[in-house]
Amino acid sequence: MPRPHAAAIIEDAYHARLSDGLRQRGWRTRIVPHTGYGSVASIRVLGRLLMSRGQDPHSTQRSYNSHLRSIELDTRGWRAFVATPAVDAPVTVTLGNRVVESRTDRGGLIDVTIRGHGLGPGWHDVLVESPQAQPVRARVLVVGTTQPVGIISDIDDTVLSTSLPRPLIAAWNTFVKVEGTRRAVPGMATMYREILANHPGAPIIYLSTGAWNTQPWLTRFLRRHGYPPGPMLLTDWGPTNSGWFRSGQEHKRASLHRLARELPHVRWLLIGDDGQHDPKIYTEFARQRPDRVRGIAIRELSAGEQVLSHVIPVANDDLAPAPTEDLPVPVIRGHDGFELARQVRPLLRDDG
């Protein structure tokens, strides 16, 4: 295995020293559950383990609901980005009589795959535990083998309006601005609910280059604005074993191919926007795996949103998908969810 990048070594040493210092001060750990997914063959359980100043997790004075409330309070805005991950910490996932042991990664991420779980299609809860942490239940969506349709959706500028590519505005939106002031893209939640109502049991996966730190408030945002629940596949912003920063585009590419392997019977409707690299990434995937793509739906940003994204009034040419006739799957475009929904309906009418 190649030697990790110097930045990753420095970050790991910093987190290890900080974690030891916090433990000496009486800090414990807390589990932030994420939503997982899987098939009848295997499931993927997700979450994060963070350092936390709190009471004994076994104390009867602290209820499970108050524990979850503390997670929400501690993961708002800038607090989420200064939280210290519990690195290489033991984690146990319990599902019925199955007990699977694992450890967190260098970012505190819990990512456990359980095969032969015996669960049927639908939503299920699994128990996630770690020493000195309050046990929590994480939700997992099991996709049935007869489910032919699924949604993979970007988040920024697709379901919520943001100006992520501009560093100063991105920092303001992420670290300072109150989450309740962010705006949902009109019609997108309605379109997603309609698709899932017409295809019961269909999965919706929110795939973004955003940091795992933002998962709790993104979940609250989606719930508040009526978006269907679904797993989020986010990433780390910090150093990796190969460089100073993780490639968001590679994260999306790898996630798309992993979903194609894990859920081979599902053909995905890929939904994104033309503000960043979604059209390019979706087009590449559709050419490589046309059997896994039902269609591509692109939300077109307004001239003002394009200026905020690129400092030019129109999208860059290299971000737009190739002409529709050259692609093995249909491509539709619209300014919001209402325009896209009218074109999606006939696209998904035939499940064959």
C-alpha cells in the first residue's frame, strides 16, 4: 500500500492527539446515525462517531430522545466542522442475532456491510453501539429484487439553492447562515414524491460532494421541505491518502458504479443541475452503463445562479451533456421540478 500523503499523516496525528486530550478531560463519544441502504443480499450501515462532552451513556438520567436532540444541537453550522472524529474506534452493529464488529475510519465514519442479513424489502432499524457512546438505531432501506426504478439526486442547486462554487458565499452559507433561511428548489420535492408514489419501494439516493459534517442539517432541511427520506452519500473535504483534498467528481463516479454493482436490477433516473459537473459525470456513466440508467434530468440554473456559480451568465460548455441523439439514454431539462416532472412522467410510464 502506498505511503499516505503528508497532509493526511499530519491530520491523523492532530486528531489522535486531540482525541486523547479530550478523553483525559472526561469527554466521551456519540454516534451520529446516517441512513443506509442495500439489497436482500447485503446492506450498508452508515454513521459517524464523534467526540462529545456528555454524561455517562449508561446513565438513566439521559433519555434516547435527549441524546438525539444533543446531536442536532451540536451539528448545526460551524459546530459540525469543528467536531472531532473518533478515529479507529470500535463499533458494533447488531441486527437480530447477527453481531458485526468494525472500526471507524480516519474521519470517524462508520461504514459496515452486512451480508446474509435476512431482511425483506422496506425500511428497517439496526442497533449501532460503541464503548462510551449512547447506543442508537440507524435506518436502512432494503430495495426489493423486483424494483426496476430508482432516483439518484444531487443536492446543491438541485434540491436546495446554494452558491457552493464561490468560496466566500459557500463559507457564509455553511458556517454562518441559519439553515432555515436556505431555499428549496420549487417543484423538486413534489416531483420526487410523485415518482415514489407511482413506484412504491423505489429508492432515492442523495449523492453530493458535500461533507459528512453537513448530513444532520441536510436531513432536517429535506424533511422540512417535504423531500422523501433516503440515504445520503457524502464525502470528506480534508486531506486524503493521495492529496490535500478529495476529488468530488471521483466520489460521485465511484458512488454511481458502486450502486450499479450493489443494486444491479435498478435502472436509475439521474437528477442534477448544470451549475457544476453533474451533466458530464452522468453522461460518462450513461455511456459506460446504459443498462443501469433510465434517463438524465438536468435542472437548468437561472442566469443569476450561473453568475454565482461561474462568474459568467451561462453554463460552461464542458459541463453540458453531449447532444441527446448521441446518448444511449434520454436527457431532459427544465428550470425547476415542475418543468422536469412533465417530462419525467412519460419517461417512467413504462417499467420495462
